[in-house]
Amino acid sequence: MSSENLFELNNVAKRFTKGKETISIFEGLNMHIKKGDFMAIMGPSGSGKTTLLNLLGGVDQPTSGEITFAGQRIDNLSESKLAKWRANNIGFIFQFYNLMPMLNAAKNVELPLLLTNLSSSERKKQVATALQLVGLSDRAKHMPSEMSGGQQQRVAIARAVVSDPTFLLCDEPTGDLDRQTADEILEMLQLLNRQFGKTIVMVTHDPSAAKFASHTVHLNKGKFVKAEELMA
Amino acid sequence: MSTLLSQSAAVIKMNIQSLPRRLWMSLAMVFASAVVVAILLAFLAMAKGFDATMQSAGSDDIAFFMRVGSAAELNSSASREQVNLIENAPGIMRDEQGPMVSAELYVIVDGVKKSSQTEANLPLRGLDQRGVTMRKGFTLVAGRMFEPGTDELIVGAGVLREFDGFDLGQEIRFGKYTWKVVGVFSAGGNVFESELWADAKVIQNLYNRGSSYQSVRARLEPGASLDAITAYLKSEPRLTHEVQTESAYFAEQGKSLAYMAMFGWVISCIMALGALAGALNTMYTSVSDRAMEIATLRAIGFSNFSAFIGTMAEAMALAVLGSLLGSLVAYIFFDGLNASTLGGSFTQVVFSFKLTPELFANGITLALIIGFVSGFFPAWRAARVPVILAFQAGR
Ligand SMILES: Nc1ncnc2c1ncn2[C@@H]1O[C@H](COP(=O)(O)OP(=O)(O)O)[C@@H](O)[C@H]1O
Ligand SMILES: [Mg+2]
């Protein structure tokens, strides 16, 4: 095991069972993600991108195989240990932002800090820093419904980084945005990767989005393939 | 662990803030709980009010004598000779006029209820000044005392309030005889206010009772023993009476509406089942309405406990809100509501509904049970919302 590998997946299988039917998404999947990487995962719809992201993010567990994070097995953690692990290590960025509609921007960004022992004034300070980072200091009191999609996604990014996790998981973060707004969001992710050293895995089916990543892997029917194979 | 509180507090707050999205369903749950609580309180207040009217009438230091086997005054009797014997019982207080004993008559006359204009039984009590002074809280609120030996009577404030024809100065006819209302008395809201009082001798005369009475009251000396009096009654063959304190007698009479409280519990528990079905539906809807938010919070690292508590809190809050509304409605419409009903002697007892903190606590407890049960199962579901749902928005 290499010490610079943040994630390692060994012989991972994932199957869903619905009634008598079993759908196999992954069989014998191996991969590793280096610390400081910005990886784009591309592939056609239904190829298992979101499922892989869920496994990496510890919101779903493999049917068999091992997943280690910084040398520690996470595939066999209990649900409550996983929740703590997610809180400490992972920032999520969703396609549809997933902001709490009843909370303003600052309160949304503060949510992960409620899982820490920070005092209220420390939390406020960190929220302000995160909002400043995404350029929304002046929108702290705005409700999600009063913001554009791009602004909402920036609030979501602030929420993902506010507790300073090492790892960011993005599922189609620009899937719901126009080109220009999407590029702004992607530049922001790039900045987080380059200047703040965040390891990022981003699922996308948009080739121009993938260009912002440092490298791209392709998934097809649950297997990593070369880009050329996918075109063929 | 230490963050469990802050997590739960935040989730509860978000939950409550999301209520406007489910406004009508949530209000339906509030109203259903309110109706259940209001109905329960109505019945309990009725039973409580009746009980209080009876209970407050009795004194611990008055011995009350009735013929063995008579459940109420109406069925009792005591001859002049028996009254004289009772006067010699041990432990009975005396003053310059002799033993403090009141032999009384209790006959039934007709009155017309103001509310329904129907005839109902009223007790006409025959007593003398001695008997009047044995009633605690007795005051003449208008007019004067009846003159012994005349066809004058005084009317209890409750009778005046609930029945026609008893205004001061009015003449009223019972059977062959006409009486004159010369005074109105109050007795601190107790059952005596549901009576008409006149001179015992006049009633003996008009109702052909010769020299006999019905019940006998006697003021007890401090520390007097009922056991000693009972022994005296047993040892005297001419006496066929038993003794209890006046308060014990009325406490027993007060229980005659206890079935109303039982009935109230049965009715409101049946209704609570209906409210519960609606509340469960409301809460399951709440969980599916918030599923995305629950999953997102879980992805961020919030515990499933916080999802559980958030849902429980919402259910409890709605049920408690309902119980407060129901209590308020019950307080406005039922507390102090005047009513009259048949008491133990087949006569009308005028009383008012009475709500006490203890009764409100009963209502709130019932609502808490509705809230708990209707919250528990949906909360269980909330705790098990799959986290991967957070990635499935728009699917
Ligand atoms: N919870 C689930 N139960 C059953 N099948 C699922 C579940 N989640 C995903 N799938 C199936 O797994 C396959 C891969 O899904 P997903 O990882 O979401 O693909 P992608 O994100 O690449 O479009 C799809 O066929 C999908 O229907
Ligand atoms: Mg997907």
C-alpha cells in the first residue's frame, strides 16, 4: 500500500438485489486515488458512476471487497462510525445542490460545523471564511430560493469545505448549470485542489468539465476502460 | 456524543421551520388532537364539578344519621323518639339550647328547568335554625329567613339560576299548597344550593309526616369517635340507624357521576385512535417530504438519531399544540358551565363544570401519547432513510 494513496479499492463488488433479481454493478473493481488528485470520472448513464461515488463517500457499502481510506478500512464500519468518518473526512457536492430550503446561506454552510465542538463564534468565523472563499460574503443572509443555481452551488461548495475535509466528492456538480456558470464552479474546484490541496473526485458526463480535472478515468458497465474504447 | 444535542437541536429547528410546507396536514393533526382533548376535558370537568359540589357540602365534624339500608336521605326516616335517642349519643356537642342536633325532612317537589322548560325534581328540605347554622358557608344573599310555622321558603342560588318561578317575593305552588319565596341563600356553590328550605314542622304538617323526620345531623365534639356512636346505636334496640360523617356521605354521593369521567375516557380514547390514524399519515408524509433533506444531512455526517428525534419532536410539538388548543377551548366553553343533573336522591343537583390543573394534565398526557405513537414509527422510518437518496434528486 502506497502512503500517498488516499483511497484504495481492492476487488470490490457491488450488487443490488430487488426481490429475486440481482443486478451486478461492479465485480472485482480495483482502483486507487492519490492524495492531492483531481480525478474526473466519466461514463455513460447507468455505468455506475454514482454508485462508485457512494462507495467512496461511505454512504453505501460494497457487497464484497475492501475499501481503505488513509490506510483505514471503511467498508466494514458501522453506520454510526461511517457517519462520523464522513463528517471528519468528506465534503459532498451534489448535482442539485441539496441546500436546506428553510436555512439561509450562512446557516446552510454552518451545518457540518454543528458536528464539531467549535463554539458559536468560532463557527461564525469559519462560515464567513468559507463564504468569502466562494465569493458570497454579501449573500450570507439570503435564502436558497433567492439565489441562482450557480450561487446555490457555491453555497454548497462552501458547506463542503467549511470543516476542512481532505476529500471532496462531486456528483455532476455542473450538470444543472449553464456553460459559463459551470466553468466558474469548475475553476473554484480547481482552486480548491491546487491551492488548498483538496483531493477531489468528480463525476461528470461533460467532457469540457472533465478538462478541469488533472486526469480522467472512464467507466463503462462497471469497468474502467480507455477513452478510445468508449468511443468505439 | 456532545454534538448529538446540537445536531438534534438543529434538526428539530429545521423540521419546525419546514412545517409551512405541510401546513394543512399539520393543522389537521393539531385540530384532531385538540378535539380529543377538549372532549375528554368536557367529561372530566363535568364529573369533577359534580364531585366538588357534593364534596364541599359535607363537614367532617358533623355526624350524619340515616336508617340502615337507605342509600340517600330520601329513603331514610327517624321518628321523634328516635331523634331524642340520637341526641343522647356520645360525643355530640351541646350548647345552652341543648344538643346540637338537626332533624330534617326531605321531600321532592316539581320545578321547571329554564334551559329545557321540562319538569324536574327538586328537594324541599325541612329544617330549623339549628340546621341552618350547621351548613358551612351559608349566607342569605337576598331577602330574609323563613318565619317558623309559616308557608315561607328560601331558595338556593343554584335553583334560582336554573329553574323558573323562584324569584324573590314570588308565590309557588307544589301540589295543593302554595309557598312564598322570602329569601335566596348561597352555600359556597355546594349541593345545598340546589335545594329549597322551609320550616320542618310546616312540612311535617303539610305532607302528613306526623312528628317524624328523615335524616339527622349532629355536630360532634372535637375528638368524638364514630365507633362509640355506632356502638351506642347498636346497643339501643329502638334505633335502626347508622352513622357516618357528613363528608363521607357526600363523597359517596359525588361518585355517582364518576361514570361520566369513565365515559369521557372511553369516548376520547376511541376518538384518539382516529386522531392517531390521521397523525400517523401526517407524520409519514412529513418524513417522505423531508427525505432529501434527511439524506443530505446524513451524508454530511448527521446521525440517524437526530433524524429520529427531529421527527419525534415534530409529532410531539403538533400534538401538544393541539392539546393546548383543546385545553383553551375546554376552558373557554366548559369551565364554570352551569348544568343540573339527577343526583343520588333522584333530585336535580345544580353544579358547574370544573377544570383543574390535574385535569389539564390528563388532557396533555393523552395528547402526548398521540404524539408519541404517531411520531415513533415515522421517526423510525426517518432514521432509516437511505443516505444514497441524497444523490438521487431529480431522478
Ligand atoms: N439503490 C439501487 N437499487 C437498485 N439499482 C440501483 C440502485 N442504485 C443504482 N442502481 C442501478 O445501478 C446502475 C448504475 O447506477 P448509477 O451508479 O447511478 O449510474 P450513473 O451514475 O453512472 O448513471 C443503474 O442501472 C442503476 O439503475
Ligand atoms: Mg449518476
